Amino acid sequence: MIEERNKIIILGTIFFIIGFLITIIASAVAPTQSYQTRSITMINPATIYKTITYTEKTGGGVYSYSELIDKIMSQAKFFATGAAALPLAMTAVSEAIPLVTPLSAVSSSGDRGVYPGVSSLGYGKTFSKTNVQVEGVDEQDIVKTNGEIIVVTKPDRKNIAVINASSEQVASYIKIDQDYVVRGLYLVNNTLVIISSQQISVILVYPPPPIIEKTRIYIYDLSDLSRPVEISHIDIDGGFSGSRLVNSYLYIVTNMPSFRFSGGNISPVIPSVNGSPIPLSNIIDTGLYLNFVNILTYDLVKNRFDVKTVTGGFVEWIYMKPDKLYLVWRDPLVYIDVIYRLIDQLYINRLISEDNLTEIMNMIKKGDLMEAHVIINNIINSIPRDKLSILKNISTEVVDKTIFNVFNIDGLNIVWSGSFRVAGHILDQFAMEEFENKGARYIIVATTVSKIVVEPLIYPIITLPVVITETYCNISYCVNATTTPMITSREYVQNISRVMITFIPRVSEAYNNVYIVDEKLRIVSVIEGLAPGERIYAARLLKNIFYLVTFRNVDPLYAIDISDPYKPVVLGFLKTPGFSEYLHPISNDLLLGVGLETSLGRSLKISLYDISDPKNLKISSEILLQGGSSPVLNDHHAFTLDSRHNLVIIPGYAMINSSPATVFIIKYSIDQKKIELIKSLYIVGASRSLYIDDKLYIIGSDIIMILKLPSLEELKTINY
């Protein structure tokens, strides 16, 4: 029984580690450039298996659903079986998903009926817009206004308050389906768009199985504020990844696995919109089939929509210009490479024979990772004690990589133009930005690169000469469930003849790279090894200068000149305690940073950087708010700038003169290069602010406080 128990421990641990390497990013596989084929050598060329490759074919068409299903099943089997030995305990999985039968192809383009569309209402009011990255490209948020209407998502994320800004009263409420939660709003004149995602209750141990969510988009006409009219709603498979609005065209991105894995069974899934499978002509085949990325486009004027589906990876970030869309996901092939390299190391060190290697590779090529694991486990168990020291020579490392997929946009038309891959991962959408130089377009990308080192770890296996009903072991001792003896003698452990060997991944010291890519998706220049040991916390492109904040112990603000895209130059940097997580331009010479100061306890830090001379960056003014934090650190939509009155409004939490505050109103002076906290308020759940003409609205969890501008006199509150 002890031997059987030990085998289970060994096998389970090996499965866990290899399964972990595979499944942590099995939803992040990415394509290469379009209409090309690349072969990636997974084995060290020093071995006889140097010709074993993983081929990634792009640009191919999907000719039938059955062909697509075959491709999904082939790759799903490869990735899913790596975690098959691990226990799952699930109480609920959404069953409302379009499985592959029946597979009737229908058009995803359709007329949603006639209703009052987007029109120029000519309100003639000055009002704030959502803080976004790219001018002319709107982003979803929980609060929106058009100057006459304010729509606010309530904290339960199921109700939206529609407020008449003129009467300053709640006109009506909109309640969405109880199975959904609001993810964001758009307000285009009198048309309200509500983006929601399905709530799914799942209890699991490890690994998380693919769960097919749904995203629902509601379209409402608010011509009569007291009676909002739902014109239509669209259901599309996949969890909500992000959205953008350009003029009257709405772009929504969802992400979903291409298969379900439960109870050892793999079931392929085809994405659908309104319950009908996406037409084959709308599926872009990249050669990898573990996930589907669905891009829904909606014309709010003509009330028509279309959907494109891309096979590939799990979208982490979105960047958009009016005519171009970038979808970003991690590249998991580096982790597959780890598994191959470890097997290769076993062969190089003569721990497995050529016949063993052939057998293992055949199993892996067929997708039978489970059988390959069993073979590897048996080999490791048979290693003589005098050869265990060889394992110390076995290690490998790779760097994480990210894929950027590029789409040309023209209204409802979306065309995939290809992709490029760089080392590292990006912090957020501000770590990538397009710019022009001499009529040519480029995109700059900043990444933090982590080396993933995989090394062996040896555990002792205790075999006691007694009958045991259950045994629990860790690195230094084992517990017998019957007699519960404690094995603590180091000498005794060292004399054990059996060991358990696992391979543990660890992330070594990071560094940062900056890439510039041209319109043909070629990397034309790179700055490598920037700020070793630190990671990127904030980024912003202002004209020809790219600003980066990295952090470990101090906050370096870097200025990188990209006036020559082929020869970027680091002009200078500034080090200061703490770090900024969001950067916002105040003027051509001033940059505002919002972050934290942790050297003397936690404080919310608002810094005004003088960037008039990028070679000599300075902090011209600074505010520290004791014990502070802010949603701006994670969500730039919470930041409001009123350039008419030189005001910045930041929600959050901090102690001001020993009293709590949740709203901070800051006055800035461009001439004096100074910032000053001029008012703080305590409003429960304060998360957003906006202005309409001479009134400032602070949105809390159940009230909206209205202040007079510029005096900041408190006028009234609206209960919503």
C-alpha cells in the first residue's frame, strides 16, 4: 500500500507541474504573421531530435465545421490531458452554449429593426467625456453623460439610473437580466448601450476548466427619459474582454475556449451569436485552435451588426485607433518549449535512452500527454541513487512572449493584417501606442521580460516497515495516518533510498524592453535590458517622447526619444521614492503621475513632473495623502481633468487632517508648475466624477453630490 501511495504522490506531482506549465496559459495561444508558416524547433539541436518541430500555419481557410472540429480536438487533446490527473469539483457550468450539433450556418449580419438612431441633438453644452487613451476612440465606463443625460451603474451592477441633468432628478431605472452584470456603458446622444456579461458559479480545485460565458449587449432608446425603450439585445459567446466606440460604430471583443474538458471528456465548441453558429466565412484561421476571439461590430445608425471570429489566444489588452485594432495575448508556445527542453535534458544527461525518447516524443506528437507522463514517471523512479546528482545539471529557461494581432477597421469591415511577437508582457493598454513619423505609422511597445527557469527539486519518500492506511508527506517528514509518527531525523532522511523528483518553475530577475514596429509589422528597433530587476508600472507617449515608470525600490521616470523610430534614445531619467501607476499630460511641459509612496508607510502620491527638458526631468510639485489609494491606479476612467478651471478630480481613500476622505480635488498651475489639494470630501463609494457646464458631479455608491464650478460650493445631492 505504501508503494502504491508513493507512486500516486510521484505521479500526481509530476502531472501537476507539467499540467501547470501547460494549463496556466492554455488560453493564450497566438498566431504568427498572416499567410506564412513557421516551424519552431522544440528540442535542443544538439540531440538527434533536432528536426522535431511544432508547425504553426496561418492564413488558411476553414472549409467545413467538421474540419475545424478536427483541428480543435487535435490541439485540445494535447493541452487538456496535461491536467487530467488533477481533481476537479464543479457545481455548475453554463449549459446554454452552442455545441457542435446541430451546425447550421446562418448569417451573423442582420437588421435589428427601425428605431431612433444616433443623431446630432445639438445640446450646446460643455461636458466631460470619459478619460480615454486615444482621442476619438471612446471606451466603456460605468458612468456616461451627453450633457443632458447622466447614466450611472448602481453598485449591484444590475441596475442603471437614468438621470435628467437639467432637472437633476432620477427619471427612470433600467434593470438587466438577473443572470448578467453590467460591464460598461456607452451613451451616444439618445442611444444607450449596456454591455453585460453572464454570471457563472463554479467551484473547482485545479485546473480551471474552460467555462463558456456569454456577453449580452442591450440597446436602449432614451428619447423619453421616463420610459427607456429596449430596442434589441445581442447575445454573443465569450467572456467580455473589452470594447471601443468610433463615431457610431461599436466594437466589442469576447474570448472563449474552443473546447470543454470535464470528467476526462473533451467537447468542442463553436462560437455563436444569438444562438446561431458563426458562419465559416467569418472565421479567421490562424493555425491554433485553443480559443476563439469574437469581434462584434455594431452600426448604431443603421442598426446592423457583424461578427468576426479569430482562432488563437486569450485577449489581455486592447488598443485601437479609428482605423486599426490591436488585440494582445500571451504566447504559450514558450511553455510547451519548456516541456520539450526538459525531456531533452534528461536525454542529454543519459537518464533516458534513445528508445525512451522516441517513445515519449511519439506520445506527445499524438497528443497523449498522459501516457508520456507515465513513461517519464517510470523512468524517474528507476534512476539509481548514485545518479541522482546528475539531476542538478538539469535545468532550462525561456522568456515569456506576447503576440500583437493587428486588424484594419472600416466600419463593419474587419480584416486581419497579421501579427508580431515580442519578448515579455505588457502592463496595460498605455504600454502600446501608435505614432507617425514622416508620413509612416509605427507602434511602440514596452514590455517587462521575465526569464522562466525550470529546475529539479528532490523530495525524500519515507518507507516505513509498518502497515499504513494513509500517508501524508512533505519535504522533511511524513505523517502516518494510523500511528502519526513524526520523522525528524536528518540522518534518517538522508539514508532513504527512494526520492520524489519534480521540476519547479521560478521567475528570475526581470528587465524591460522597448520595441518599435512599422506598418509591415516588422520590428525596426529595440531598447533591451532597461532597468534590470524592475518592472514597468506606467507608460505614456507624448509627441516624440515615450515616458516609462519602472519600480523596485525607487520610481525611475524614463524619457525615450523616438523622433527617429530606427534609433530610439534614452534621454534621461529621474529617480524618486514610490512609484506612479498612471501618467496624464497636463500641458506640453507637465506630466501628472498618480501612484503610491511606500517608504514611510502607504500614501497616495500625486506628482507633477516638469518634462520641459526630457534630458533633465524634475518633480516640480508633489502631494502625499496618508494611507491613501485610488481606483485611478487600476482604472484610468476614474481620472477627471477639467482644463477650463485647472482642476483634477481623483476618487480614492486617504486620511486628511485625521479625517477620512474619498474625493480629492487638486488645483494645478501651469505657470508656477505647482499642484495643491484645495478640497477633499467624504462620499461613500465615490468612484467617478464629471462636469456639465458650471457644475461638478461626484458619483458615490448611492448619491451624486453637485458642486458649483469653480468655487466648489456644495449645491445639492441626488439620491439614486
